[in-house]
Amino acid sequence: MKQFSKVTIGLLFCSSVIFAQDLDLSKKIPLDPSVKTGVLENGLTYYIKKNAKPENKVDLRLVVNAGSILENDDQRGLAHFMEHMNFNGTKSFPKNKLVDYLQSIGVKFGQHLNAYTSFDETVYFLPIPSDSPEKLENGFSIIEDWAFNADLTPEEIEKERGVVLEEYRLGLGADKRMLSRYLPKMMYNSHYADRLPIGEKEILEKFKYDKIVNFYKDWYRPDLISVIVVGDIDVAAMEKKVKEHFSKYKNPANEKERKVYEVPNHKETFVAVESDKEAPYTMVRLLYKDYESPKKMKTIGNYKNNITEGLFTTMINNRLSELVNSATPPFTYGYSYHGGTYARSKEAYQSFAVVQEDKQLSALKVLVVENERAKKYGFTVGELERAKSEVLAEYEKQYNDRDKTDSDQFVAQYQSEFLEQVPAPGIEWEFKTTKELLPSISLADVTLYMKDLVKEDNRVVIITGPEKEGLVKVTEQQVLGALKINADEITAYEDSKAVTSLLRNEVKSGAILKKEIDAKLGLTTLFLSNGAKVKYKKTDFKNDEILMDAVSFGGTNTYSNDEIIKTQFANGALAEAGFSGLSLNDINKFMSGKIASVNPYISTFTEGLKGRSTPKDLEYLFQSTYAYFTDLNLDPEAFEGFKQKQSAFYKNMASQPSFFFQQELYAYLMKEDPRFNGIVPTDKTWAKTDYQLAYKKYKERFANAGDFEFFFIGNVDDKVMEAFASKYIASLPSTKKKDVVTDLGYRMLKGDLKKVINKGTDPKSTVSIMYYGDAVYSEKEALAMQALGEVLTIKLIEELRENEAGVYGVSARGGMTKVPNGSFNFRIGFPCGPENAEKLTVSALKELQKIIDNGPDEKDVAKFKEAELLEYKKDIKENQFWLSNFTQSYIDGKSPERILQVEEAINKITAKDIQAVAKKYLTKDKVVAMLMPEVKS
């Protein structure tokens, strides 16, 4: 087993200390030298970087340093409305030609082409192919038009009004109601309290056209804009394009000041206790607001402080994780960090937790106590060592993959550099500097950092949760009382002794009987002495990534009806017990600084393990796999803790209309299936759950490694794989039994059905149109069903969104499965107003019928092909894509070589193929399900 001793780590750090002492902390942090940046005479800033992942693509991003915070009272919501208008037509691409053109070159609306509006900025995303000058030129024309040439005619504004109002409708609900009540306290006495980006409904319905035109003219101007270009491009050519497209624009003669709105400090502790009948879970949030505005990170000294903050965050959250993993967890999830609020100008130290509905005060007290414990006693040497190793491991992983980083990650860095002046020095500089600085950061530095974080003023407590009969709402005085603790009663954190190994039993190696190489796939298969097969493919897609998926047929398909009911919700608890006699906390401590994880699962018809690691830490992945097969702990206390956390999260989930809709719909459709036990656990299902039985069944499912195939994809080494496979996989217990999946015969209800479910008080509806049934699996038909979903989505967006302005989003999805029985499925779904549900359902079915009768438009089929081919060319260089292909091919009983035939299959799809599956499968039975508001009595 590979282990670095403390002496080795100490020597590594000591050598770095020498360099740290030579660092000039006053020296400025540089910008990554591989980035070409500049400012045009009109003030527009640009960033350009060549990055070849993914190949032949470029990410264009338009960043506008203006959001809802700059709206006048009569413009609330128009910053976001303006974002919508930019997709509705511009000077170069009027009306719907913009979306139509981008779809024709493989850019999907919503998935690729997108934007967002926040309080302080509006950002547009445009990832496009970079394989032709014409596409690049059009891409620049589009972002130029977004910035300065939007089509703001009364006709286009009116067309989009309904769509924006549908998005406003989509946001209604418990979260919005509670936010509107606690935001004035959280952002006390600031402009942010009444400038939510979605705006005010009355203004969205009635604003005059000049209001949005004025917002566009005032704030979309060169000195508030950045153009970011990262991708497989020529930097000099892109800089020329930036200058050609953007230099001619001028700032307004009497430009408005781009104000920075402050959030005033306050001596009080504000308390907001908000409840709602539709709130699905309970959350406690504690904010200690900074007194001053955020300090810009400019120097190496600032960077050192940032690393210190990261170490503190790691250590405090490791403590919270230990509590969550305990037998009596105080909350389902807890986390603390120092970071932004809704305002750029105000940061805060924030602790939050998801808790049981009647444990808000005790959970709040735990958060307060842990913050005070850290402030009073600091952290231990062991905690700091582990935190440093975790931080260093993450930086090292990023550094090792520095030439395999996706373009969108770089774009995000440069966006932050422009908007908030967060340095972007590049991972080479960051890894080198972090290695040099880490050894010099002491416990005293961490203690000094957190000295002013926790305070008794400028503080806000927010508690949100369900409102229901029998649940007593906590009072403000009770909350204030929970904040008062006796510091003398708080004891120092006791760091448990770290374990030295993941395994407690000796491993007796097996053997490799045979080795086969599939040159076409680059796949090596090791046939092991216990019957298991290890299949691996070496790739260069990532330097520091190896993915694993071990799979075997069986799963809960082998359970009796009674066993599935008793174990369904206990299966998730099994890994919570740990392995090798180690608790989760023991394992987590041991794994500090190591990047390897394994998660066992039991699904409907398979069981297996999913894992990932770096090449350096691969042995820990193998050891964890061995332990999950042979030495899973049986721990009823861990199960009770898991049950408590799950109950806290899911207990009130059905109060949320969208979840209630899914729950009731599938309870109706699955009512003839005796194995259906609900979507999430309830008090009733917990009462039937048998942890001991779940453990027993797990041991049965993982008793025969010879029935498993283990797939590994990534930067693997042949000798290492052979050594670990023979030691940790070939040594696993096995029998000669081979499980098969049985079609148990249970199906969802069939027929031409309609189900209306009433839940919720807001004027919101959801429509789900479903087709499903048995079918002989065909790869050609499966692809045609997928294509049908994509081309129908294009038509539904055109009709339901653009023409009728009745929805914000709409989609159609189709596919086929082979196991455990051949079947097809197709679904159309959209949210809308209750008054439009029936009408829009008719419209959606009408668009489908057009394809059934006449086939899809050839141009829409071409759009589907272009988008799929682009995705395939990107995916074929991703480890996860290959791994999914191998495991799915195993499940389907198909050759994994089909991954090499995808391009050919896409090109062969015709409009007739799509029409044929539509006629064959979507002309008979269907389910139309509608979520409607509750009927007022």
C-alpha cells in the first residue's frame, strides 16, 4: 500500500518553506501570460486564450457589468427582460433567425445558447464551432448585436412579454414567498432588498417600451462590457475580430454612474422565521456580515490569506461532516464558509444546515457552538495537516490536467477577473505559489484569520420550513436565546487517532489467467482466476483521472416482492456504516489528501460499484472496492442516523406541488405493481424497512465477484492494472453462478388516460404527456426516437413559446431500453398557466401529429444531426462517455464497438425513420397528466 509518512510530508514542506521565505508578499499577482487581454479606447475589455479542449469549438461570452440593481423603480424586471429580448432578434439576425441559424450549426437553445441576469451583471453564453471562418464571423456578429443592436421594436417586446411572465410564474412558490419576507432583513436597508432580477409582475405586464429601451441604452455600453474568447482559435485573429466588431461603439455622452450599492451594517441581530405550507424541508442559516467591503486580492500576501481561508473552511467543515456522520446527527447536512451575499459589496461568514422540522433551535445552537469552539480553541495540528494535504491534492490535480481543461472553466475565471477583479494567474502559478506558501501557514495564522468572523452584531438568522398543524413555530426570542451560549462550557475539539490502513484483513492475491487486447477499441481484458473480468482502456483525455464501473446482473430484480419493500430505502444506508471496522469519519480522515472514492449500489437489475481516482491514488480505489465486497460493516446505529437524516429531508417533500404531482402520478400509474413503494421514504415505509435484511441481501449480491465485469477508463498503466487486479480483484470470493435478469411482468397502466392532480395555491400548472409500452429493442429505432424528441422540441419551442407565448420552457424526449424488457418511452412536458393547460396540450399534440402525418422538416432533421455530431465529437474524448458505453453495452448484450459507429448511425437517420417511429409508437395509448392548483372551497 502506498503511503507517504509524516516525515516525507514534513521534508516536502520544509523544502518549500525556504522558498516561501523568499516570496515577496507585497508583489502583485500576475495575469496568466497565455491570456491576451486589452482595453479598447471606448473602455471595452477583452480576454482571449487558445485552448484546444474541446477541439474545434470556441466559447464566446458577453459580460455586461449591469443587472437588476441598476433598474429604476419603474424598470424592475427589465434587466432580465432585456436578456430575453436579445434572443428574439437583432440587427444581423432579425426575429427568430438567430436561434434558427445557431441550431443549424449544432448549437441548442437552452442547453448551449443561454444567459443569466443577476443583481449586478448580465451574462450571455455562446459556444460555437470554430472550424470555419463564416461561423466565427457570425458568432462575433451575434455578440456584437447583443451588446449594441438588439431589436427592441414594440412588436417583439409584446411577443416576449408572455414568455417572461411565464418564467415569473415558474418562480412562484414557497421559496419565493419566504425569500420576499426574509430578504429585507438579510440585505437590511439596502437596494438589493427590492431588486430581485425577476422583477415585479405588474411592471412586466404594463411597462412602456421606452423603459426597456432606456435601460439598454444606459447600461449596455463599452466601458461596462467584456468580451471573452476561449477555444480552439488563433489568438491574433480573434483580437482583430474584437477590434473590428467593437471599436466603433461609443459610450453615451452623458453616461450614468455605475453605482456600487452598499449594504449598511447594523448593531442588531435580525431574526427571520418564515414558514410556508408548501415548504419541503427546514433550513437554518446564520450570517455574520463583514463590517467592510470585500478586499480585492491583488498581492501574494492577499493570496496567502485566501489559502488560509480555504484551510479554515476545510477544517470547520470536516468537523461538521463528523457530526453529520455520527449516530445522532444534529442535521442532515451542514456547511460553513466565508463568501458573497446577494451583493458584491458585502461578504459574510455563513453557516447553514438542513434540519429536522422540530430541531431548528438545537441545530442552530450546534452551529453557534462549533463556530465558538473554533474561535476559542482553534484547530489541532492533525486537522491542519489534513487540510493542507487536501488543498494541495486539489491544486495538484488541476495542475496535472492543465492542458486538458475545458474552455468554459477558463471563461468563468476571466469573467470573475472582469467583474470582481479576482486574479486569474493560471494553475501553473497557483500550484507553484500554493506549494511554497502552505508550509508557512500556521495554526496561529488560521486563528488570526477567524478572529473577526464570529461576532454578536451585524448578524442575521434565517429559519425557513414547513407550516402545518401540530408544528409549533419558533419565536424570535427563542432564536436569540439559542445564540447565547456559555463559552466556559465549550471544550476543545478532540482529534481521534488516524487509522493507518483501509483494510484489516490480509489480502491473498489471485492470478491473471489470460490477457486479451482489442486493438480497435484500445481495450485490454484480464481474465482472473476467480472468474471476474477486468477491462481497461488507456486514454489521454485527462492526465489525472481514472474512472471505474463494476457491474453485475441481479440487483433487486432477484428480491421477492416482500424483500424489495423491506429493503428499498435501507440500501442507501449500507455504505454509511463504513467498512473494515472503520467508521465513515475514520475513512474520511485516512483519505485526506488522497483523491479516490468508491460507491457501491444496488439498482433495479444490476449491482455494482462506481469509483474515480487519480493514477497516484488508484490503489486506494482498489482497496475500497475490496473492502466493500468483503468487509462491509453492520452498524444499526449508522442506519438510525441515516434514517434520521433522510426523514428530515423527505418528511415534507410532498407539500411541494411539483413533487406531489410526481408522487401521485406514479402511485396511480404503478398501482398494479406490488413492488412499487413510493418515490421517497415516508413514516409508513420506514416502519416496514429492515436494515438487517438489506445487509444480508447486499452480502448475497456481492458474494460472487466472478459474475462482475470491472471497467476502468483513463490514464492507466498496464503493469499497475495487472498488479492491482490480481491482488484486489482476483482475490475476491466467487462462485460459478451467473445471474440473469428476469422480466417480472409488472407494467404501468395502459390506455388513453388522463390524470388531473390538484396541489398548490399559486396559479401554476404542469403538463406531462407520456407514451410508453413494450417493444422489441432496436438501436436504429432508439436513435430515431431520440431524434424525434429533439425535432419535436424545436417545433414546440417555435409554437408554444414563440408563437403562443404560453410557456417559458418545453421539451420532448424519447428512447428505448432493452433490459429487463424491451420497451419504448416518449414524453412531452411543460409548465404553464392553469388557464392555458388544455389549449397548450392540444397545440403540443398537434405538432406531434404533423410529424406523424407528414414527417419532420428536413431542416430540423439536419439541426438534430449537426448538434448530435458536435456532441459526439466532444464526448468521444471524454472518459465518462467511453465508460458509459462499455457498461451499457454489457447490460444490453451489444458490442461496445457501437461507440465507433455513432457518426455513421447519425448520418443515416432520415425524416422517414423519424416519422416511422412516431407512427409506430405514438398513435395509440397515452397518458395526459396535469398538475392544477387546489380548488378553492
